[in-house]
Amino acid sequence: MRILSMTATFGKLEGQTLRLEPGLNVIAAPNEWGKSTWCAFLLAMLYGVDTRQRARQGSLPDKERYRPWSGKPMEGSMDILWQGRAVTIQRRTRGRIPMGEFRAFETDTGLPVGELTAANCGETLLGVERSVYSRCGFLRGTDLAVTPDEALSRRLNQLVTTGDDSPEAARLEEKLRELRNKCQYNKTGALPQARQELARCRGALERHRLLGENAARLEEETARLEARLEALRTHARALEARENREKLKKVEEAREQERDAARALEEARARCQELPAWEETERKLREYDRLQEEIRALELEAAMCLPEPPEEQAPEVFRGLTGPEALARAQADLEAARRPRGKAWLPVGIAALGVGLVLGLILPGAWKAVALGAGLPGIAFLVVGLVRRPAAGEGLMARYGIGEPEKILTMARAYGAALEERQTREEERQERLRALGARRNALTHAQTVLGTNRRELEDILETWAQWADARRALPGARRHREALEAVTADLTVQELPDGLTLSPEETRYALGKTEAQLEKTRSERDKTLGERRAMEDRETLEARCEELTARVEELERWHTALGCALELLGQAKEELRSRFAPRIAGQARELLEELTLGSYDRLLLEPDFSLSAAARGEDTVVSAAWRSDGTADQMYLALRLAVLRALAPEAPLVLDDALNRFDGERLKAAMNLLRREERQILLFTCQTERMAAWEEPRRDC
């Protein structure tokens, strides 16, 4: 893979572009130009920004350290050549995740490159994970020279080993495991103890802060409740003064009522002096009511003397007749009905019929017909006689509605008797009405004799009743006025400023509630202040927390480093012992010999994970800690280059001020060595004058 250009909005970089060439690119620039920022940007474009990093004492996570100074979102792009294709990689900030949006596409066609994702971009392009590349192909000047302790946490994942078959590796692994268990084993060890102590200290500090805030809040609440209580008490006194004014007003009203009662009594007494006595008026009213009651009774009795109902249904022949006249008419009708009717027609008819029949039998021939014709009138007379001879009762039935002639006289006599009885009752009723009328006239005359009507009598009695009521009301009004004057004798009215509008009941309730709340708040405040005074002071707790935080961070680094050491040591033993160790050790020794111009021909990674080397003519290897800083840097540079050749042959090599402690001769040797590397190399340096010793073209900024 080869990088063509990089464009970044990252840290102090604001849309700046860095174009690169194949092979060695020397970017010489002064301090604060952005060299380290470009190195961090390259790593972020390949592997993304690790958002899990947290701020620690003396260091910031990349998401904070390289936040754009302009305030714009963190973003950038990188054009590369990979597998014969021109590819553009872009990363932009998504939401709150810096560089969280990833895109890879062919530069010429814009077609997406599916093989590359945000998670696997760096590992796919370079062939190694981030931790490996940052330790073998990404060199910073501050990371080259390391102490043995630092090597334990930053060099173990370089995937190299000494290749020594001695038991030192087993003893080293046992020692590392023992150290890690002392640091933390499940929930025991120095790290859990330090964390628990730190948690207790932070809890105490937080408790101290909360108690302080709570005490301040309770103090403010106490002051507010005291002001509220004073306002309610003032309002209660104002309500009392208002009530006193109402009481005094009622006293004036009682006095006025007493005066009104006295005036009403005098007026009633004056009206009663001109009126008849109350007893006489009441007697007259009772007499008047008695007479009126008798008159109503007489009127009711007169109304009950009803006229006779209409006469019963009688034959039409008796209408308007007296009893004797009805009897006479009945006798006459009965006699007329008894006389015979139609007797002459029957004998004549029978005789004529008999003559005709006889002659018809006797006479011969035509005379027989004549004789029979002479008998026809007899048949006619016989029919007429039968028709004109009705029954004796048929005419009476039509007039009297009765079929028996003997009952006609009985009906006539009954009709006469009923008329006489009705006449007698009517005469008696008329006599009773005359007597009732005379009695009513007498009673009406008696009412007139009383000399007045009921309404006037009632008005007189009402006037006497008003006088009696006035006589009773005046002493009552006087006693009511005296009682109110006795109750309000010592009352005073005071004007108070009052802004509340509560009723007396609401005021009493609010006073009780506020007093209880104030007492409770004061108790809580005193308890909080006492608990706060019993604790350690805040400065002591903060100092203790800082000390424990530093210890926890140190133990965590040790625990992490020890874990990485054990893991990488196992990987090295299982995988690289037979594959990489001889070749890497040999290449590192050759590179160190070239970098030191043949001064050192042996290089060894000691069991304590420190580098050791031996110069020509020396019998023993000596640790890098005893060598000069420049020689130590050259030892680690040789080792890293050997690992990079073995693990990532196509990955670009990035050096950030990694050659600053090389002398002139060894710098030329290092530059010649880098020039021969078949990979792209980015050398950032601030040694512009020293770079002049190298005759090949370089990039000056």
C-alpha cells in the first residue's frame, strides 16, 4: 500500500493537504508545525479514533487532544494505491462519535470498495492490527528509548522472542503471573483494595459535598420558612384586627337596633291609644267568626234542600193531568176498548158465501157459474169482518204500553198517588227554605250590629300584637347591646401591612403547617451540620482521593501490562518461536550492525524484556540501559524494522522525530538504510540543518 495524499481537519490542521511520494518522504518542519498531528491523523484514518480512551493524569484521549481547534467536526480523507487500484478513504464525525462515519471508494469511478470497512480498514491494508503496527511501523522519538518497566507494557506485543531454549522463559512467565496475582486475583490483591479504598474515599468526598449542599439548601429553606411564618403571624394579627372592627361594628348595629326598637314601641303605643281594647276586639272577632260559621252552615243546609227529581216515566196519555183526571181517562179508554167492532160484516159474508155454494151445487150449467159468482161477495164480507175485528187489548197496548186492560186503572191510581206525594214534599221543602232564609237574615243582622268587618278587627289585633312585640323586642335589643359592649370593651384596632389573602381557617392551618416544617427543617439542618463537622475536611479527602487515584491508575497499568505480557509471551512461545525469532533476531542484528557502522554485531532480548547488545571485541552483551541514548534508540529501531519486515512488508513506515539522537555518521547510515527499504516511509523531523548531511532530495516545510 502507498499513500498518495492526506487531507485533514484534525487538531490544528484545518483542511490542510499533505502529498506524498513513493519511497522515503522527509517532512522537515519546526516544532508545533503539526508533524505529530499528521502521524496521529494517519493512524486515525487507518484504525479510527478509540472512543474508549479516558483522560488520565498528564494525558488526554485522542478524541479530546485532536479535536479541531476551529470547532468544526473531526474529518479527513486519504488517497492510496492498493492492489493496483486508486482508492479514497474518508472518515467523518457522526453524531457524537468522532470519525465514526467511514467510506471507501475507487477514486476514478466512485464505486465502493466492499473489502474495506471502518472496523477492518487498517488491518486489511497493512496486514496487522493497530497495537502491532503502532509498535513496529509507527515510531515516535519518545517511544524508542524505554526502561525495562516500560518495555513490559509497550514492547511485548512486537511478537518477538530471543529464541533461547533455556528455562528463563518459564521462570519469566511464572514471575509475571505471580506479579499479576499480587496486583489482582479475582476480588483480592492490591488493585481491588486500592479501588475499594478509592471508592470509599470518593463516597466520603461526595457525601461531604452533598452534606454541604444540603446544609446550604436547608439554611435557605429555614430562612424562607421563617419569613413565611412571620408573614402568617402578621396576617393573623391583621385578621384579628379586622375581626375586632367587625365586632365593634356589630356593637354600633346593636345600639341602632335598640334605638329602632324604642321608636317602634313608642309608635305602637301611640297607635293603640286610639283603638278599642284588645280583649273587646278579640271577643268581637270570635263572635263575628261564630256568626259567619253559622251563616255558612245555613247556606250549606239550604243547598241540600234540592227540588224533587223529574216525575217518573208515565204514559203519554197522563201528561199534564191530575190524579182524578188520569183515572177518568183510563176508565173511558177501558170502556171504549170493550165495545165490539166489525160484527155485521162477518154474518153477511158467511150468508153470501153459503148461498153461492148451495146455488152452485143445485143450478146446472151456466147458472152454476152465476151462483158461484154470487158467492164471491160473501167471501169479501167475511175477510173484512175478520180484519176489522181486533183483539180487545190491542188499542190499550198501543196507548198505555200494557197488554192487560185490568192494570190500566191501577196505573192511573198510582200516578195520582205519586203526584200527591211529590206535591207534599215540595211544600215541605219550600217551608224549610223560608225558615233558613229568615235565620240567615237574622245572623246577617247580628253581624251588622257588631259595627265593623273582619278585616278591620284583624288590623286592630295586628296593631296590638305589634305593640306587644315591640315591648318584648326592646329589652332583648338592650341585653344584646350590653353583652356586645361587655365583650368588646377592651378591643383595639391596629392597622398592619398585610399582603396575604388567606381566610382565618386557612391562616391557622398554614401557621401550624409552617411551624412544623420550620421545626423539622431546623432539626435536619442541625443534624446535617453536625454530621459534616464530624467528617474529615474536604481538602484532606481530595488529597487522599488524588493519591488513591494515582495508585489505582498505576496498578491498572501494571495489571494491564502484566496481562499483555503473559498473553503475548504465550503467543510468542506458541507461534513465533519457530517462525519469526531466528529471522527477526538475525535481521535486527544485521540492521544494528549497519546502523552503528559495524560497531555492534550482537543483539539479544534479555529475559527481563530489556534489549542487550555487544560491540565488536566485547565478550559479553550489555543492556541498552547502560548504552548511550542514541545507541539504545538504534537498537530498538533495528528491532522494530526487523519485526516490520516480517509482519507487514507493505505497510508504510512512520517515524516521528525518531532519529533526533543519532550522530551525523549514524544518521547517514540510517538514512541510507531507510532509502533502501522497499516501502513508503514518512520521516517527520525538526532537524532541518542536520538533514542537509543527506544528499538525496527531501521535503522542506
